Amino acid sequence: MSNRSYDPIARHLSMEKLASKDNDEVKRKYWRFRADRWYGGIATADCVGCGLTCRFCWVKDKVLYKPEEVGSFYSPKEVAKTLKSIATSKGYHQARVSGGEPTISRSHLLQLLQHLKLLQPLHFILETNGILIGDSLSFARDLSQFDFLHVRLSLKGCSGSEFERLTGASAFGFAIQLEALRNLVSEEVSCHPAVMRSFSSKESFLDLKINLTNIHLRLANELEVEEGHGTLKL
């Protein structure tokens, strides 16, 4: 697989050109808005575009592989107002961006959080693979200003080789994910790691727990374990 692997950072940055546009304000592509049952009920905006092509991803192939053909552009204020409207109508107190990688277009995300801050109370859960946060300590520093934010960082496997097998990206991407957790902890951003364990060995899972402990014991204790079903996409 190594001869076909890609640079996860570069692919995230190139995806930004397809999924966002910067005129007077930074708009981002979204393909749907919905009320969802996760976390006990949460208003959800599904964005277009991710820098990884995970083989267990639930997102439709067209959304994942043809982002230029899917969705519409929305301003941060429009997304914030839509999330708030959904939450109010359902009695929810939480919101998130899902369906893609929300850290693509950093400016859009930060402006969205600023607008949500004005529409409080809403707890925001940032579901991310962490690649762009691991690549930039200042990204974590920017996120630290929002006390209503919690980061759920989804690890793609328990090791570099598993990361490469599951995402098709270069194995060093796994170290970048761990670096994202270091950056978040360093900047005192509320966070926890999650991992899809189904495709990992017992040994690599134990190694992951050790790696998380070396960053902060809390991360190992709060590791969220997901169990997938079926086979990987080819």
C-alpha cells in the first residue's frame, strides 16, 4: 500500500480549495442539516470534504470522493443559526459538524464558533481526525478560547501501519493524530480520543493505551472504543 499512500496534511489542504470559498466571508460546503440521536440528541450540520478516505467511513461515496458535485456553500452565520434553530425546535442543548472534516477551512470553523458563542447556550462537539490540529499548535490555541467546545478526536487505528491500512494515507498520519492530542492538552482544550478497535490487534490497542498515557493519563482512561461491523471498503 505504501506506493499508493498519500500525504494526509496535503490532501486536507487541497480539499479546502474544493470545500470552501473566501469572498467577504469564508463559506463552507454542507450537504445536509439534521436533528440526530447521538449524545442524547444533537443538532448536526454535515459538511462536505475530508482529507482522509477511511475504508469504514459511513459517508456516501459521492460526498467522500466527488465533493465538487455535492452540497451548497453556507456562511458561518447561516450554519450557526440553522444549528440553533434545530436545537431549539428539538429541545437539544448540543450541536456539531459531522459528515466530513470540520477543521478544513479553519477560518470558517472559528467564525462559526464565534457566532455560536453569541447564540448560547449550546455545547459544541467538534468531531475531528485531528490532522490539521496536529500540524499546528496555534489551531489548538485558537480553539481554547471557546469554553463551550469539546473535541472528540477519532483515531484511525491504533498504530501507524493500521492508520495507513484503514485510510490509505501515509503511516506518519497516526503520529500527527497523537500530536493533535498533545496540542489540545497543552492548550487546555476539553477533549477525548476515540478509536475504531474492530480492525486492530490486541497488541496494538495496548500500545495505543501506553501512547495515550504518555501524553496524559486522562486520555487513556477516557478513550472511547467503537466497534465496527462488516468489512472494509476496497
